[in-house]
Amino acid sequence: MITKMNKLTLLVYHKEYMEFLRRLRDIGVVHIVERGSGVAENPEVEKQMALSARYMRTIKRLERCSVENIQSARNIDTAISVIEKCESLVAESEQYRGLLQTVEKDIALLEPWGNFDFATIEKLERAGYEIRFFISPEKSFKQEWIDEYNAIVIAENASRIYFVTVTPKGAEVDIDAETAKIPDASLASLNNELERVKSCMEAFAKELDALAAAELNTLRAAHEALMHDVEFMKVALDGEKVSGDKLVLLEGWVPEDNMAELKASLDNSGVFYDVRQARRDDKAPVKLKNNAFTRMYEVLTKMYGMPSGTDFDPTPIVAPFFSLFFAFCMGDAGYGLILILLGFLLKKKMGKNMAGMMNLVITLGIFTTVIGAVLGTFFGMSLLSDFDLPEKIRQFIIAGDIELFGSTYDKQMILALGIGVVHISLAMTVKAINSTVFYGFKESLSAWGWWLVIVGGVVLGTLTFLSVIPAEISKWALIAIGSLGALGIYVLNNLRRNVFANIGAGLWDTYNMASGLLGDVLSYIRLFALGLAGGMLGQTFNSLAMMLVDGKEGIGAVIGWVGFGLIIVLGHTLNIAMSCLSAFVHPLRLTFVEYFKNADYEGKGVEYKPFKNKE
């Protein structure tokens, strides 16, 4: 559910404004209305944001280091010197990286020529001879160059010939070949330089690793403190000066639950304030308030977008259905037990920040265990055929085929489609109620018309199929539902519009509904398909493992059982990982697309973020 919000207006004497903001931050319940007045042009804010960017660059660079045990945060006053040291090390390291590339390039150029001594070439030059280096394609090399220019082949590589000519100084050399560029150093000296540069780079890397281990958390704490101050400055600039700049006007939002605490503090502060309840047209921030189970799924709602002032909180409906969809996609009771165990183990090892996520993993594991048992699969094995279960338990397992309307269908596929129909019907119910609450019944006749036709038709068809309602009564009930629904859809969908325009709009809605609704329902087959795929893959791993031990004796049996264990562990681990990925993504799609579309949920609200001190 969504917590009720109150609009708070404050008038503060300008000389007491900064001190009042500090007290307001200590209370920590007011969501300040952002005006952005002068924030972009404020030099102090710009300076602090530039410093924040330096912090983030340094933190990201140190996070790439090979460090396991990072020390706790120390004195954050040393953070600037840490940044400067890191920037200096990175700059020097980059210089050596450039030098490394140059040396490697020179080595690549010199390697075909071998490790010769430049002193010998200099002696030949002093004796009146000139040495030239050439590279020629093998097919273009001419043997007469050997006699005419004293050409000497040094190496042949990739159909290319590397050769030199030794001619008297000033002699003309007419050779149709590429003149090679030779570095002014020997191959041995270049290799030595390469080792030196690599050694220096390793030293810089070790120094950065040590700096990361010692100061990374200090930088994080310092950056958090900096952003805390930046937020304060931005809030200070959100105030609007009035009455000749003597007063500062500040607006914010406060949850109804925190009003008593805030009023007590404001009454003692001497500032003028006014409080009123949020109106429909206000863009109030949204604070979700749910029980412990539903609260775990608020992260999914926030991924899509917070509800606005004309939306219900979808989380209470998202929570059970997402869990059901996840469990259906996993489809294996054994995998559910693994998730429960994994959740408890990681919850002990991880910090408090991840405790909520691990609780979600445990909850999804419980759902998967129960639904997997209902679907009759345990680590790829069938509970019906591979286990001798009592008949009282077997009757609760949904597996096999069912005959409907003269054809045979898989029970689990029909169940998946049935869940989809219920989910979409619930979305349309929420849409109609939501429209009535926020816009009034007269503005919601079209939504209720579609609700009667779709949801009423589904309920009536189900009751007729189960023989709860006789077919004759069902026929007249369907006519009545269709007539009332058509009245809302085609005639009363907009009371301020011409009836012919309403009919045209209703026909367009009918086209969209007919083309989209069937596809929406069929999308839920993915629940059945993914569960079936995971179960078949698990069964395949079991079959492969059993092939290694069937009929084996002696040492062969030992090797077979080792292979059996490897296939079972690795195969099911891979299957669990892939199943978890698909079991998260596809239920998310069914929620964000099929449910939110039919519930007319937009998610354009702003999350409640109080101005408060950060731990």
C-alpha cells in the first residue's frame, strides 16, 4: 500500500536557514521539493561535483585491483592525498604502458633480422660501405641482386624475404623492394628494456593493489560524506527567497506516520509552517508500506517505476504471482530445496544489506519446493513413476493429460493458461477499481464494461463448464453481461463526447483488445514450457549418469560412480543456474507486460527520499 503524504510549507528567517536545515536533516522525514534554483550555476556545487567525479574515477580504478581483504575506513581527511597518489601511479603506469607498446613494436620490427651488433655496421660504414635493409615478396626477389648489390638474405617469413645489401658509399642501388625501418637498438637491448618496463608496471600494479587494500573503504566513506554535503547544498539552494530576501520558502512532503514527530520539533523551532493533505493533482512522492512478505518484492515494483498519485501499489499482487511464476518455471521440488539451503548459507555470510535479498531467495525456494512437488518433479525424477508415494499424496500431483472438448491436452499447460486468465482478469479488476477510485464511476464505465465482458464471461464460462449453472441460464446471463458491457464500451465510454465518436472509440478498443488479449493469455504458456524444459534437462542428466554405472563391476564400477557424481552435481548445478535465470526474467516479463498493461499501471511516480543524515 501507499503511505499518505502531507504537503509541508516552511518559512524560515534567512539568517537561521542553514542551522534550521541541519535540524531538519537530523529529523530525517521530509522529502524536499526540488526547484533546482541556481544549482547548475553554483560554483561551489560545481566544484564539489567535480571532486565527486575524481572520487568515482579513483574508486572504480582501485576496485579493479586484485585485492581480497580490504581494510576498514580510516580518517577520511586523507582521502584527497589518496586520490592524488592513485592518479600519480595511474599516470606513470600509463606512461610505461605507452613505452611498452613502443618497445614491443620495435622488437616486432627487429625480430626477423636477428640479434646483430650495430657496432659492426658502423665499422663497415667507416670502411666506406653502406648497409641497406629491404623486405621483398618471395616471388619478386631477383637472384641478380645477390651479384650486383651483394644482397644477403637474412630471413624468410610468411612468403617475405628479409635481406640486406652491402655496397660502396654513394653507389646507386636500384631495387624494387620495401625499405625496412630498423630501430636504433639491438634486439638484445630491446628485450632487456621490455623486461625492465614490465617489471616497473608490475611494481605499479602491486603499489595500486596495496593502496586499494588500505584506502578503498576510506575513499568510499569520504565520497559518501562529500555527497552528503552536496545534498545539503542542493537542498539549501532549493529554498526560495521571499519578502525582500528576509525569508526563505521551502516545500516538502512528509508521511502521515511521521507528522507527530515533525510537528513537535517544528513547534519548538519558532519557524512558520503549514501542513495540508496531498491532493489528487499533487505530484507527491511515494512511500510504500507493506508487510514483511510483500516488502521483499518492492524491488521489482521499483525496477518498473513507482506508482503515481492515481495508481494503487501493485506490490501486494506482484508478490504472490511472481513467486508462483518463478516456482512454475523452476518446476522442481529438489531445486527449491537447494535454493532454500543456499539462501540460509549466504544469509549468514553476507552483510545486513543482502539479508533481504537472501530472504527473497528462501521464499522463492519454498514456493518452488511446493509447486515442484505439485507438478511431480524432484531433481529431474518423476514423483509419480520413480517414487512409491501413498495414493493420498499422489492425488495432489498435477501431471499427465486431460481431455477437453474432444481433444487431449497436458494438465500443466492448461494450468499455466488458467493462471494467465486469472492474472489478466485480476489486472482488469484492479484497472476498473483504480479508475473508479481516482476518477469516479462515470469516468470508468468503459473499464467496467470490459470487466463485465471479459471477467464476467470467464467466471460464467467456468461455472457453466463445472455444471454449477445450467446451460439455459448461462445463455441468458451471457446475453445480459454482453449487453451491459457493450453499453459501457460503445455508448458510455466518454459522457462528454458524441455517441458516434464513442462508438468509433469503442470499436478501436475492441480491435486492440481482441488482438492483444489472446496473445497475452498465450504468453503464459512459457510457464509450462520452461518448467518442462528444465525437468527434461534434469532427467537427461540423470539418464547420462545412470549409463555410467549400469552393469559395471570392479574398477569400472568405481570409475562409473565417480563419473555419476560429477554428472549429477555439475549437470544439475548448470540446470539450476539456467532455470533460475529464466525463472526470473520471464515472470518479470509477465508482470511488466501482461499484468501492468491490462491493469493500466504506468509507474511514473517519484520515490520518497527524505532529507536525512546518512549512516
